[in-house]
Amino acid sequence: MTFSLTNKRKIQFTVYTAICVLVMCITACSKKDANANAKFIGTYAGNNCAGIAVANVVVTAGASGSLISVAVPAGTGGCALDIQLIGTVSGNNVMFSSQQFNDLCGNEVTVSGTGTLSGNTFTINLSGLNDLSGSSGSSTAYCFTGSK
């Protein structure tokens, strides 16, 4: 059987097209958790480490599917404000890398920590957050446990 140049190109084109479609199907069908942050998103009512009810903690989606933004009340009195911590989600855990903020009185603090989601309960453990109350230079901790 003899093939002309035109028939060879048709066969090559058909094989190439079939390979491309197969590759697209395989990559499109692979399961990736593009929205790892989805289960964290919501408003949590809860308590601080001392068991005292605090303002709600609100979690929203970050810039990508693995990031969240957490609004945490910080500081006291005239220096108080809500800060937005950016965390990276991995499974049911979130890591808050070092982030710097200034309170309303101009005090600077570096905040970092971790969080865990268990069912509808979100627990946050941060270091440095209470420094926003105006006591610069001290290392303090903050924790929150709340449910959606």
C-alpha cells in the first residue's frame, strides 16, 4: 500500500490531534484541590485563651485557593483595630508567616502563628498579637477558638 504525501500528513495530523486531546483529558481530569481555603471561609464566634467571649473572627478567601485572610481584633482602648492576617492553608491547617502591623497609636508589632480547623471549630494561636495594646518590645501570645 502506497501513501501519498497528502495522506501521510493527514495521518500525522490525526495522530497529533488524538495525542493532544488525550493529554488535555488527562490533565483536566486530575483532581486538584484548587480551593483548599473554602472550608475555612466563614464567621467564627468564640473565646480567647482565658475563655472570655471576644469579637467574631471573620475568614475570607485570599488571593489564591490556598490563601485565607483572617480579620482579628487587636489592641485595646484607643489603639485598638482589626488586623488582616494572611495565612497559607494546607489540609486542615493554616500557617501565618511573620507579618508586621501598626496599631492606631503607631506601635509596630510582628505577628505569626498557626491555625487548625476541626469540623466547624477554628483554633488560632498567634505570637505578638497582644503587643498591639501599646506595650512594645514584649513577646505575648493570643489564641482564639470559635465555631461557625
